[in-house]
Amino acid sequence: MPFLMWRLRRPNVELLAFTDEGKLVGASYTISRRQQTYVLYLAVSEKVRSQGYGSQILAAIKRRYVNQQIMLNIEPVTPDAPNVDQRQKRRQFYYKNGFRSTHLMLTEMGDDYELLTGSGSVRADDYLALMKQFNGGIVDMLFRTKAREL
């Protein structure tokens, strides 16, 4: 977490808190580069899940970055995953909110993620450049992010 807090000093990185009547209901951490914004982190408080806050937060992100292509990643839905039901629900949630697969699979530090977008197509090079700009050279080498077509 200290790395993410340190990166907040950059003008293209934002940590947003979402409240309802003064109570924290969720948060997001975004990284922007050119015409793309990547949602690195989106969370809804466990106490208010399944009450529409996640959809409201995504709508707020879309309004905030109205001229940007919004991207995020999810764990791939594979039958042998230990939490396949959770992964399926998460994917359905994002699909319900207008996101679709980019048909890119990302591998970061040995873990796979499916890249989703709210509009258009995403080139692997664009995603990798965004992350390299965010991480910096040394950290980027540690993450060893790779992208491949599904």
C-alpha cells in the first residue's frame, strides 16, 4: 500500500472516496494516460454491498473520465478456480454496467487477469505503456506484466 500512496503524488493518479450521507461506502484508485483510465482498485464497503453502490461508483467514474476509455481487470472465470462463483458474479456485475472483454489476458507476477473495457478496443501496448508509466522502470520489471490474446 505505501507504493500506491506514494504514486498518488502523480497528476494522473487519483484515489477517490465515495460517501452516502457522510458514511464511506466505497473507494477507487485510477491511473490515466492519454485517452485511457485504468481502474486499479474499486471497493464497496461490505456493509452496503448489493445495494447499488458499486453501479453508482462505476457511473461516477464514467462521468469523471467522460472522454476516457475506462479499463479494469478481473480474475478470469475458469471452472477450476477456487472462487469460481465469486469470479462469475464479479464478471456479471461489470457486464451489467457496460464493460466487455478486451480479449486480452494479463499476467502480472504470475497471476492472470482478464482486461475489460467500457468502450472500444484496447491494444496490449497501450495497457503496458500505461502500467510502465505508473510503475516506473524498476517496479515494472518486478511485475513482469505480459499480455496475450484470448
